[in-house]
Amino acid sequence: MTNERRHQVKEIDIAILGGGPAGLQAVLVLSRIRKKNYSFDTPEPPRNTSSHGVHNFLGLDGLLPIDILKIAWEQIDKYDSAELQRKNSKCQQNKRWNICYYNR
């Protein structure tokens, strides 16, 4: 990922948890309407890394997961309103929620 705007976004409008297809789509849409947002994702490779291709994803059918991630951030970077946080977190689970604390 080329997104290196660390600490540039001081206040955010929205935080997106997860950098999979749905999270990336949300970040792209929010960036296009100039909403400042953080996308929180784990530093590990995507869960579907071993896949031979992702299918049924509009416009990117058959691409490798890592290629989809790269293309998505190339598109998101054009809008200069999103930041990717790929740091380890500590999570706690209660009856209804997983709460994760990310190191900045």
C-alpha cells in the first residue's frame, strides 16, 4: 500500500473496521464524498490469500486478493481523505461486541 498519510488526518468522520471487499468499498465511497476516514485492518495477508482468484466482485472478477487490495488503494489514494491503519491490535470480547484497541 502506498497510503502513507500517517497523522495527517486529525479528525475523522468515520472509522471502517476491516479491509476486505466491503470495507474497501466503504472507504472508496466515503473518500469520494470527502469524508475523512480511517480504515483499520490487520497487517497479515488477506484471509483468502491462497485463493486462485476472487469471483463475483464487480469489475475485478478473477483477480488475486492482493491485487484487488492494491487496485483499491490506488483508487482511494486519489481522494486524499482516507488513511489505512495496519497495526496490531488488542481485542476484548464481551457478550455482544469485540472491542479492539489499535496502537497508533
